[in-house]
Amino acid sequence: GFYVIKTHGTEFATGGTPDLLACIKGRFVAMEVKLIKELPKKPTTPVLSNKQYSTVQLATIDQIKKRGGTAYGVAYIAPHKKWILHTVGTTIGLYDLPEHELSLQALIDRIMCEV
């Protein structure tokens, strides 16, 4: 099983804290969620890349990974109502979408298989 909490960015929260913090099969998993309202017009334009994360978010993800946790970027593709699992540090392009598009349940199942 798993346990997930949604964090909220406020003036009292630590900057860069990922949106979702989870315990999956006893492992710490952090997920930074990005909303993609429309797909890029050019197929060569990345759908999701490190450019969508702030410097503080990337530093936090790096610290989580250095300490043995797992961290992902998760993109919600609004027009398709699908999720993309993004390993931060890689780029997912438009041509990669079919194999990476997931329902929310499939996203959770895939993360559970990877941790």
C-alpha cells in the first residue's frame, strides 16, 4: 500500500517542497506536479523538462535523491486527461507521450513497481 499527503505552498512552508509526499512500500517518494494546459505545437519541443522546475525545486529533489529517497516530476496533460511520470534530469518530448501517458491509477501502480 501507500500513504500520500498534498503539501500547500504558504509563507510558512519550506520553499521547494514537492507537491506530493508519499510512503510507498516503505520508501520515501516525492512528486512535483506540473499542469500542462496544451501540448507544444512542434513535436521536437519537450512536453516536460527541467526548465519547468525552479532552482529550489531541483535542489530539493537532488537532496531527496542523495539521501536515498525517490523523486519524480509528474505532469498532468489537461487536454488528454493523462499523467506523465518524469524522472527529473531527463526530458520527455511529444513523440514519447504514448508510452508515458498514464491514468492516475496506472501512474501510482507504476511508481509502486519502481520503488
